[in-house]
Amino acid sequence: MELTHREIEVLKLIVKELNCKQIAEELHISIHTVQSHRKNLYKKTKSKTIIGLVNYAHTQKLI
């Protein structure tokens, strides 16, 4: 599955070590929306941890 533009934005902010509240403020969206994007990222990347998300971002050259 391909990531949406917004999911990529959220992933990049996760890699920068921002928490859900900080990401929501940065992107002007609700915390609930950030949590939904994170859930989708875990599913689409088949990751189980933040480290898995960071590894995915690195291998896909998103960071």
C-alpha cells in the first residue's frame, strides 16, 4: 500500500521525535487524526514499533 501525502508528513514528524500533540499542532489537525494516521502507518508499513517506522522511512528515503 502506498502512503498518502499526509501520512508521509506525519511519519517525517515522528522521525523528528514529535509526539501526537506536537504533530497535531504542527499540521493544524486534531490529535485523534494524528493517531489515525499513526495507526495507518503501522498497518501499511507492517511495523510494530516506532523503530520500525523510522527504519521504513529510512529505507524508503523519506528522511
